Amino acid sequence: MAAAAAAAGVAWVTWGDPSSVSAIEPSHVAGAHTGKVYLVGAGPGAADLLTLRAARLLATADVVVSDALIGPEILAGVREDCLVITMGKRGGDARATKQTDINTALVEQAQQGRTVVRLKGGDPLLFGRVAEEMRALDAAGVAYEIVPGITSPFAAAAEVGIPLTHKTLSTTLVLTTGHDPSLLDFTALARMDTVAIVMATRTLEAIVDGLVEGGKAPSTPVCIVRNTTLPNGAIYTGTLDRVVADTERLKLSPAVLIVGEVAALAQGGGCTPDRLSAEL
């Protein structure tokens, strides 16, 4: 994808090569005016779930600062002379770009008069650290706008037919992150009908233990949807007391964990560990 894009005029760089970033001038820079940053949600993964507005912005941007999980099908929509900067953030990866470097890149590119799209997986307002980018842009006097996207918990639930809210089974819903289970109030979460957790697979055992200790029944249904909306996606359904043992040797990330009675309504799950090994 990168080679094809380069042939078409798209410039691809990985953060840390400032010479290649500054060498490319946007088509509409006029003097020293400040550009604008669009904080855009790319959706859950499938290119046809990108919003129309996001697609229009990608097609006209001078610079796209992209997250690690953004697929080539989405980035194929950029302008021919667009500068694409990959600034990935993946949990557990020591090479992940620091948030302060991302903030700096957004400000510096906009201050050169460029129209910048900061492309984030899912929705930028949900666990995307967009508040830090907004604060940096505000401090620098750079205009910005937020463009929502479909968040992965909603996409995962839709893909497997789980109604996250239900008249009798789920009148309360919590969206949270499992990045650091020590920050979660498991007693409060255990009281909720449905809990949808992103970034949960690396800390799955701690999350399960916390929910059970907080009062959630071990027999509570769970569903894991990996790579939702993508061809290499996979589904696991089971219960809190089985999910860790069933998936301990499997690569689950990136995935959404859904816990609650509605998880039993998932379609296409019920995978055995052997089938999961082949799919995951």
C-alpha cells in the first residue's frame, strides 16, 4: 500500500524523521497563516464505515496524522500529494509514539498553514486521549474541529447481534477501558447490567477476577469480538468463569469484551477453544 501510494505522489513517513516532514509543502499554504486540525474518528476498521464527512476531509487534507490501527483501505482515500505521518499508539509496545510528540506534530503542521487530519480509530472522544490534543491545540491558538466516528463497542455489538440495551436484560450500560484495571471500580461495574470494555485482552484475567470479586456471577455470559468489521475478525462466547482458560493461548487484541446477560444473544459465537485457535 505504501509503495503504491508513493508512486501516486503520497508521502509516507514514520514519526522521527523531521526532514521528510518539513520538506513537503501543502498546495494551499499562503504566507504564515495558521491551518486547522480535524480530530477525526475513523470508525471500527472497515473502510465503508468511515463517515462521509471523514472521507471528504481525508480527500482534501494536506497532512494526515494516523493511528497504528488505521487500515490501508481507509488511507487510500487521501489526496495524491498528502503527507501521511504514522504515529501509532499500541498498548504494551515500547516503540509507541509518545502523546506529547503527537501533540507537537499537530501544532507544528497546522502552524505551517496546513489542513491536518488527526485520524483515530473508533470515535475520538472515547478513550482516544483527544482531550490532551485539544488542550495542546488550544494552548497554541490552533483551530480544530471534532468529527465523530463509530466506536468499536457499538460496531462489535452490531456485528454479532448483541443489543447493548434491552428492555428487561440491560437497562444500564457502561463503556470502559481495561488498560489499567487498578483504576476500575469493580464493585460498581458488577452492578451494571452490561459492561463493554475496550483494551481488555491484555488484562483479561485481572478484569474477570475483579468483576467476580465485585459481585458478578461467574456464570455471566461474555462475548469477545476481535478485529470487529474486518475480514480477519473472530468471535468468542462463553462465561466469566471460562473465558480466561478458553483464550489464554490466543491472540485476542484488538478486541472488545462485552459482559452481561445480553452477551448470550450473540450470533455466530459459541466457538470451542480448538476453533478459536484456528480463527484467532
